[in-house]
Amino acid sequence: MKKDIINNQALYQHMLFFDPLNKKVALKDGGGDITERIYYVDEKPGVRLLENGDVEFNYYAPEAKSVKVKGIGGSMSQEYDLEPVGDGYWKVVAQDIAPGFHYHIYIVDGVQTTNQLGQYGYGCFYSINFFEMPDDDSDFFLLQDVPHGDIRMELYESSVTGRTKAAWVYTPPGYDQNIDKKYPVLYIQHGVGENETGWVWHGKLNYIADNLLAEGKMQEMIIVMNSGYAFVPGEKYMFFPGDFDSELVKDCIPFIDGKYRTLSDREHRAIAGLSLGSAQAYYSGITHMEETFSSIGIFSGGVSPLGMFESYDLSWAYKDPEKFNELIKVFFVSAGEQEMMYESNKEFLQKMKEEKGIESIFYSRPGYHEWDVWRYSVREFLQLLFK
């Protein structure tokens, strides 16, 4: 594996560090001023990618009797035993981990925990460790020497929950300089157990957009990343976590249109999401296709018109294929080839094409229900929008 790839900052940044130092403070014995006795020494990284494709795991637990590391299904389903290597550290070198994005957990003396030496993100409803194993086509989401857009955190009020919500907003390079230019907008959602930060820290969406723009492969656009949870105390939820659709359409979109230089007609507004977020994008995109959205991206979600637990019924939208094709400019569906919805989505879209003439784009690649599949999906989707 090329050293310039495994050392790229995009693989190691996380919500605690953009540029990990892998240093710790040490203290010299003896007299003198305290500032002369403090110095820095190298710290072992929790996960180190090796040039031969192996992965080294390090853990610090001086009193432990056993340390294990375990992937969470998908492309890292194995468990590995770490061995003590001195000074309180434990280590194992794994030789069979597939390329991709890997959430993983540590088990110390039978107790599940995290690795303070590793990268932290938010997933599976917890702070959790993750690491990247890049493949030969990882350049598209790595940090490159190209113009970079900005990531801004905006606060808006939810009329559904009465709470203040945070949305992360990507603006393309030159947004602040091109003050007379207006931009189309993509709203994109996370999955179950994640939040509005996921598309930045895990999805690397800003780097994907930067790199595509530098190559001239996508249109300049604003991208809005929301938290899809709209919980109200006392209500019971099955699949959809509250009325996020109303919050998005009534609160977030007017806020973004009021603060940013947007092209605020439906032809210049798209919605997408992964997993749970794909169901939210599907529902909101179809429900508001006449006045709000013109393109829909469904990453690793079902495209049956009937939602889980009767959460929605969109069968009415397929009764008028001509209107559907006129309103929805891009109907994009993707799945990893090892995902459970892969075959059913492909068959449904083919059936809709043959029986009703409804146009769609189906994209797939080898992979599981994981971030690497969704990165590839959004790369393809972005290149189709607002042409």
C-alpha cells in the first residue's frame, strides 16, 4: 500500500483530532523549573496501517488480564486477541481485514470499552472507535491539494420538538467571494445511530465534493447535513424517529434559504440519505416532489412504496409514471452487493421500468451496510445533480 495514501490526514481525522499528534507528555526526574522537565514522547496509535496491508492494533491497559478487538459485522467480522508487549501496552497485527470503513470495539477482561489511543466517532448510538482501510480507489475521498469548501454549523428552531437543532452546511470553494452567485442545495441525511456530523467525519463528504469540483465532475452546490431525530417526549416511535419531514420542510429549508444564497425553487433542490436517512429522503422527496424536491438519492434503503411498520405509503406516486418522470429528474438508488436490499431493489426498479416506464438509476458495488458503500454512492449521485 502506498505510503502517501496510508498517511493521508483524511484517514485519521475524527471528532477529537483533525491532525492527530500521537504524542504524550513525559516528566523528567530531578530539579529545575517544571517547564524544563516537561517534554513530549511518541505515543502508539490505536490503529496503524502497515504498508503490506496488515493492520496493527495497540491498547494501553497495564492491569488487564486480556484484551480483544472485534469488528462490528460486515467487512470486519473477526475477533483478535492482543498480547502484552511491555510498559502496559497490548498489541496484535491482523492480516486479513478487508478494505473499507470499520467500526470496532475492545473487550478488556470481559468488559466492552473503547480505545483511548484510537479514533473516535459517533455511531451505533455511542462514541465508538473506527478506522479506515483504503483500497485502490480511495483517492476520491482523501484530502487532496485542491480548493476546499467550508463546513459551517448552523442553529435553527424546530417547530416539531421545540428544541434548537444543529445543521452542518458545506459551501463550495469561492462561496464567500462570489457574492452575486446563487447555488442549488442538497439535503442529505445520516442513518440510525448516527447524527449530523457523520457525513463529515465518517463520510468525508466535503472532500468528495472538493475533489469532484476540482475535476469539473459536479455542479457547485450547498450541502446541508441534518440530524434526522425529531423525538417528542411521551411519544412511542417504531421506525421513523418523529416527524422529521415537517421539521425539514417547515423549519430547516426556510432557514437555509433565508441565510444562504440558494436557488430556492424545487428544480434546484435535492434530498438524499443512507439507511434510515434514505427512508426519510424517499418519503420527503416523493411527498413534496411537486413543490420542494426534484431529485432523490436512496443509499442502502428499501424502495418498496410501503415503508416499514406502515411508516409511509407512497404507492400513489407510481400511478402516474409520466408525472413521476417529469417531476423527479434524478431517482438514484444504491446498495452494497452484500446488503439484504440489493436484489429486491434492483428487481423493483427493473419492474417499474418495464411495467410503468418509471426512470431510475441503480448503482451498486461490493460491500456491506457501511460507510465505504455510502461514500461511493454519494460520489455517483453528486455527479448527476443539477445538470
